[in-house]
Amino acid sequence: MDIRPATPADLPDIQAIYAHHVLHGTGTFEEIPPSLEEMTARMQAGTGRGWAWLVAVDATGVLGYAYYAQIRDRSAYRFTAEDSIYVREDVRGQGVGKALVVRLVAEAEKAGFRQMIAVIGDSENVGSVGMHSSLGFHHVGTMRAVGLKFGRWLDTVYMQRALGAGDAALSND
């Protein structure tokens, strides 16, 4: 498995992976899969701001993808990123997501981010919660019954990890 920056050629696979999660999973609260054009716009918006979009690939193609973005647009949030990770259904549980997050954390640190937030759809998503916990993320809150998908109320779990010096210093020096 190789992890590298995503390219426009990866977008059909990225869109297909995400569409599966939208239609069958609760890790995202979207209910209608975005089009290839919408996914292209999302990637361009993120990479245009210097934020990483990564893919994990092997001989079978794209295994998963991950990206980070500033958690909110207001300038005070400029050092806090939110991660997003989606893995192809047939390779879930094989370390693809974890490898992507490890690289994503490194990329966000290089970009000067000081905190990373995981916003995990569905408190029953034990795979994502466990993976983030194993990488130093700590549970910082749960919003109960904030999403309605597949006929049931869903929680959102927030986990957080310091990057680099975190809040130990005001500058990156």
C-alpha cells in the first residue's frame, strides 16, 4: 500500500467510496451522494487552500482517502483541523484508515495546525473511535441524537489530538 496526494484521476474512485458510505453508512450524515463534479470541487477547494487530500492505493486501485480542512472558517480556528477518512468497503479493518490518519496528522503538523478534531458520525462507529483513540485522540464530547438517518437518531462523537506543540506555545518557533 502506498499513500500519496490525491490527483484528479483518483476522483472517480474517491466519489465511489464516499457514495457507498453515504448510501450504506452512518459515518457521514449526508444522505445523497455528491456527484463527481461536487467531489472535484471539494478537493479543489481544500487543496487550493494548501490542505492535504490523500489516497491509499495498491494494485487494486484506491483503497481509501482522507483529507483535513480547517474546522471553521473564522480566523481564530486557523490552527485547528478536522479530519475525514473513508475506506473502501472490502478493505475495512485492514489498517488503511489508520495509515491514512497517521500521514494526515503529519501533513497537518507540517502545515502549522496545532489541533486535530475527529467528528465521528454515529457513536456506534467503534472502528473509527478505536482507531482515533489508538492514535492519541481523546474523547472530548458527544452530541446526542443530532442526526436522523436510516430511520434512527444518531450521535456525533468528538475526539481531539494535539499536533506539534499543541497549546504549549503560541508560536510554531
